[in-house]
Amino acid sequence: MKFTRFAIGWAGMLASLHSAGSAWAQGPPAFQSVSAMTSTAVKKTTIPVDLDGIAPGFRDSVAKIIQRPTVVAQAPAEEFTQGIYDWLLEHPDRASLAWRRLGIPCAQISETTPGRFGWSDGQGTEVTWRTVSLSREQRVWYAEGHARLGPMLPSVPIKAVVVLNHPRRVGLDGQRIVSQETNVYLQTDSKAAATIARIVGPSVPRLAEQGASQLLLFFSGLTRYFDRHPEDIDTLLAAEKSRK
């Protein structure tokens, strides 16, 4: 299997948009209106989460982002043995470290405070996120930060919600199987949305889907690897030693 550089969820969407934005220096693509770019997203107003289950301080923000996203993407469901999947969801920083130890270029994720994680590309894009709802079959992440889509462009504010559905069932061999799918909703202000439309144009849906698919593979790929190579769990997931 061939891997490319990983980022996680909305960060993957931003990384994909950033890559497309770098082509801006070679000449702008045809302009596409924001309404055309987000027409599918705007119509999708059904909230796929129980707002009563969202942490109180985030309910309004989550609802607004899902109802009026600038970009929305969905990755198709995939199934795999549960293994250490839940542990990886709680420790995305260690998951990104494991990918790098396997020799796969991967965005570095850090735990900024307990339960809160951050990602930065060192070029003006910084995103932090935390779990705001968790049940047996669903996890919801809320993210916010700034994104820089190209070397000649300023950073723009972004907010995002990732709805990760992961219902479980028991397989014929008695093992627990996870069915994982994700929806990513990314929101920015109208000026930034116009910039995205101008730079990326009709490529937005495809790039957004790539980012959402990266989120699935980020966790499912490692879960499958450790299911086949349990002897590598301790070595690949060990915390980095602090540098003096």
C-alpha cells in the first residue's frame, strides 16, 4: 500500500487545500462563486448528532458549523477488528508518532493540555481540537484555529466539527468489528470562503473527501497493523522521552 503525508481530518482537508493553493503562483484558476462551491453543504442542515450529548459550552458552535459549513466531506464506511482502536482515538498524538516510526510521513500532533490536541504545519496553519461528545457508537470533535492556504496568502480563521461514527458488532469468529465512517464540517468567514473558491474552485469537494478519508485511514490503518503485529504495540506507541 502506498501512503502519502498524513494529516488528521480537518487538518487533512487544510493540507490538501494548501497544496492546491501553492499552484496559485502559476496563475489563478477560473473564479467560482462561494454559493456554487458550498451549495451541497448549505443544503445539508440536518444535525447528525444529539446536541444534548454535546458538552454545554460547545452546543451552539457545533450546531452552527454543521448547519452552515463552508466545506463538508464524508468518507465511506469501512470495517475492521476493533483491537486498540479506541485507545488510538484517545491518543492521536501517539498514533501520529507510530506512523512516523513506521517510516510514513505524518503530521506531528501534540497534546497541548489533557484531552486537547494540536497540529501545526509551521507555515501559519494551527488547529487545536478536543472531544465534545462521546458514546458507544459516536465521537464528536470540535476544532478551531487558523489556516494559511498559500505562501502569499494571510491566515484565515477556521472552525470545524468531525462526527466519527463507529458502531460495533460481533463477527462470526466472536471478535468485535468496528464500522467506521466520518463526516467533516469546516467553516470559515465569507471573505476566506471566497479566497478558497478563487484558489481551488471545483477541486474543493474532491480535496475535502481526501482529507476525510485520511482521517479514517489514520486510525483504521494502525488498528489493522497492530492486529497483525501485536508485538510492535509497545515499541511504536511508547511516548517520546523528554529532551533535557
